[in-house]
Amino acid sequence: MFKKTLPFLIVAALAACSPSEPPAPAAAPAEPAPVATPAPAPAPAEVVKSPLETAIAGTWRSPENVARDRFRNPAETLGFFGVDGSQSVLEITPGGGWYTEILAPLLKANGRYIAAVVDPAKAANERAAEYYGNALKAFQEKLAGNVEIYGAAQVVQFDPAAPAFGAPGSVDVVLTFRNVHNWMPSGAAPAYFKGFYDVLSNGGTLGIVEHRAAEGTEPDGRSGYVTEAQVIALATEAGFQLVEKSEINANPKDTRDHANGVWSLPPVLRGGDEDRAKFEAIGESDRMTLRFVKPAPAADEDVSEGENPANAKT
């Protein structure tokens, strides 16, 4: 009996070891979910520059002048003086044209830029005549070298002994940068301030930047430094009212006691290599920034008592 059942057991065992169904095929990998393409970021809004900022950023400005912006602060300074592109602006003795590079383009379309320079023919002596003649020639060549930018600029020449800058009341703003000390040794400063007052319209602005001496001193201008009190006195004696002071162009590192005066400092560095590193570390001079106004006359000024202002003579 055992022999008969053995084949059956073998067959049963084999059947138990064999799968009853073939294995299911492996599932196909799921399709990845589509990745959403992000929308492109909006382009940054273009920064719109003011006319003054555009003029300061002008490619026509010399690199040497641009490098001095950190000391001369043109945007803040002209903003403090209220200069805009619609005014008639007179700059007194612009030198090499540092501010001309900004003011002339700013005022070209809707305003007027006038540079007042010393008439070489009215200079006090031959040496001065040569100096002023060379300065005038260089300035005119600068203007002629870029007519597209400076073509509308005007130049007026004046007598330094009796400075007059144009028709009375003909400009909105008079600006002078680091010049007052030049007029003090000869005693000419009061005449300059009178000239500023005369050429300005009523309500017009006088803006002054000048090397600042320590208050309580009485410099004569030969060091390049003068006090705020001296400048304010000159302006008020001419009829101006002080509107506001600013520390825009201050430099507390400047001790104002240098052997070669203000010219010890950059950009002149008159001492050469002597203490050069010290003066370069100080930077340019400490400067006052003052804004004055020519007050408008009272409504009844120059009108006789009882007279109808509408019939007053002009």
C-alpha cells in the first residue's frame, strides 16, 4: 500500500510548491505630476531720475569732477538752495566749471544759466589780467567743446572794482562757491554782495558755500577761511535775510589751522608730499552752506500816502 501512495504524495507535494497562478506583472511607474512653470517675475520698475539727478549723472562730466561729489554734495547743495530747471541762475566766477557741468544742462531747456567772470581788461594789473584772460579762455573753450550740452550757457564779464552782473531784478538765483575769501583782503566783498542784491529779483535766493573758519576768529580771507558771522554780516548789510544754514558740506576732521591755509588740503595739496597722507585723510575743507533771500518789498512801499497804487508810476 505504501508503494501505491508514494507517487501520489510526490505529486501533491510538487503541486503545493508550485504557484497556482503566474505572478502579476509589476505595476507601471506613475506618471509624474506636471510641474507648473512659474510666471516670469515682473521687470523692476525703472527708477525715474529728477532733472537734477539726471544732470549730475551726465556722462559729459569729467571723471575728476565726479570724484569730488562726495565732498561737494551737488544734489543736496542745489536742493537746499531750491534750484530747479525753470529758473534763471547766475553763478559767480565758476572757475573751471565744476558746477557748470551740472547747472548748464539742468537749465538748458526751461531755464537760463549765466556765468559771471572777471573782465581781464578791468583787472588791477598785468599779472591779474593774464590770469583772468587765461581763465576766461579755458572756460569759453569748455563751453564750445560741447555745444549740445553747454550751448545755451551765457557768459557775462564784470569789473571786480565795481561788480555789476546784469539788469536789476533779472535773475532768480545767485550762487557762489568758495569765493568770498577772495574778495575780503581787498575790501571788495561789500560791493559784490550789493551786486548780488541788485541783480536778484524780489524773493530771489542767494546761495553761498564757503570755507569755514572757527567762530570767534577774525580771518581776513587770506587763509581761504572766513567765519559764518562774517559772511552773514556781509549779506545782511547788503539787504539780504538769512533763511537757513545747512551742514551738508561740513567736515569735522578739518582743523582749519594748516600752514598753507585751505590749500593744504585736497584737491590742491600745496605742501606736496609733506603731510600728504594726513591731509588726504582729512579730505576737503569744512564748509558753511547758507541760504539768503532778497525780501520782497511791502505792498505799499514807494507809494505816497493817499495815492492809489493802481495809478502809481513805475
